Amino acid sequence: MKPDLAKDQATGFLKRKSRWSLVEICFWLAALAVAFVFPSQQLLLAEIAILALFAVSLDLIVGYAGILSLGHAAFFGVGAYVAGLAALHLVAEPLMGLLLAGLVSGLVGLATSFLVLRGSDLTRLMTTFGVSMLLAEAANQASWLTGGADGLSGIMIEPVAGLFEFDLWGRTGYLYCLASLFVLTFIARRIVNSPFGLSLKAIKRNDTRAAMLGIAPNRRIVVIYTISAFYAGAAGALLTQTTSFVSPDVLAFHRSADVLLVLVLGGVGYLYGGIVGAVIFTLLRAWLSVVTPQYWMFWIGLILVVLVLLGRDRVNPVWLFARLRSRLGMGPDPASLKPVEDRP
């Protein structure tokens, strides 16, 4: 194949991937509509939007670069604390606090990115987990700055753009979180559907082969790790700004574990998988904690086991419908449409 033709085909592929589908448009319109359909549930909706952004940040490194992490809460917590400290001592304007939190978390991600450049997946899991635990203990010990175990309270956030005040019902909070999620997801779509995004997928598949093709794996891993940290810090900032409180819990291990579970539920490597997973996880947790307050973790764990044993495709209604059409001779077998390396 001629180089110019291959380049044109790759450009055309990226343009098609970058186009907004009708399903995506309907998804965001529905996310906006629920603010008016369920006005009494906006605190829960804001929690979903924050978790969704956190999941998108993790998906950038797990789903696209193949970097496993058990300590992504480190960046989430840094962003949460920076937003709280900024509101107390520097500027209480939420957009400035959000940007500052993201930048500081990105710098922490850049400084720790060398830890994930070498070693196996197990090494990366342990080193990222270690960074998270170190920061959690530092936040707990530095009570003069972080408030220690009691956390930071008395945080006052100014109205968004000087117009929309945060209230106890979460109306401004949810729309603010949703707008932040939309903008950052839009940017993430452009990143993953670019030549840079394709190079990340190549590194995930085979970093040695990618290096032979002229791709610099280490440099790209550092960049995407820093971007992912920025996104996680922004999610942490949203939590602080909408609750006016931050404690060492934002750096706890369960934060990293929950967001990994969210990705498994929604699907890794799709961006929207993290968002859908956040919706499923939060609603399941809210419902199960009412139905079975003592055993809600058991049922979520059971769902995770079923997904692992059967495979997400086999419990996906779209896949099941395609499978039925194949059985009736009305379409191809969905398994045959997967890449060779993804087939069972």
C-alpha cells in the first residue's frame, strides 16, 4: 500500500471516529434532562457525574495505554485538597479552583510517571498503590495544612461564573459537574481519536513493535499519565466544591478500587464505558444499600463475578440481539466481527 493512500485512509478513519453519533447526542441530552425530571435526586446525580469523570481519567491509562493502577485515588485526593485549600486561602471561584486542582494533580502525575515506565503490570499495581498510600498518610499527618483526620471544613465556594450559587439541593452542583464532565469528555474524545490515541493503542498491544515503527512509548506514556492525573484531580476538585468538605477519605484505597470496578462494569477502552459504569455502580449501590444495608457489597461482587465468568458481551442486550439475528440467519455472528486477538 502506498504511504499517501495509507495516510489518507488513516485520516478518514479518525474523522469517522471523531464524529458525534446520534446515540451520544441523545445520551448527553438525557443527562441534562434528568436534572429537571428528578429534581430531588440531584445530589446523587452530581455524585454520578464526579465518579464518571474519575472513571474517564482512569480509562485513559488503563483502556488506551494498558497501564494498570491501584492508586489512582492519589490524583483524585490531591485535586480535592488543592481545591479546598485554594478556596480557603487563595481563590474561591470554582472554575479557577478546578483548573488549579487539575494542574497540580497533573504535575504530581508527571513527577510519578517514571514509576510506570518499566516493570510488569504487577509492578505498576504495587508502585501506584504505594504512591497513594504515601499521600494518604501525608495528608493524615500534616494536620496543620490538611486538617488531619478531621479534614478541611468551612470551605466556601463562590457562585459559578458569579451567577449560580451552590445550594443544599445540589441543583447548581449537578449542572456544574455535568458541564465539566461534558467538556473534559469532549477533549478526551479528541485525544483518543487522534494519531496520538492510535499510537497509545499500538503501545498497549505491543510496545516493542510500536517502538520499531518509530513510536516513542515512554514519552507517550508520560503524556497520557499526566493528562489522566489532571482529569482525576478535576474530579476530586468537583467533589470538594460540591460538598464544601474534604478529608483523607479521598485518598483511601476504596476510591481506587471503586473506580476500577466502575470500569469493569461499564467497559474498558470506550470512554463512555466509564460513564455508564458510574451510573450503574452508583444506582446499584444506592438501591442495594436500602434493600440490604449489610450485604450490598456482596451483590455488587456477585455481579462482578458474573461479568468475569460470562463476559460482558454475553450479558449485553445488543450482543444478545445480534446473536439471535445470527441464529435466525439474519446477520453475521457478532463474535466474528471482533479483532482476531479479542476472540475466544
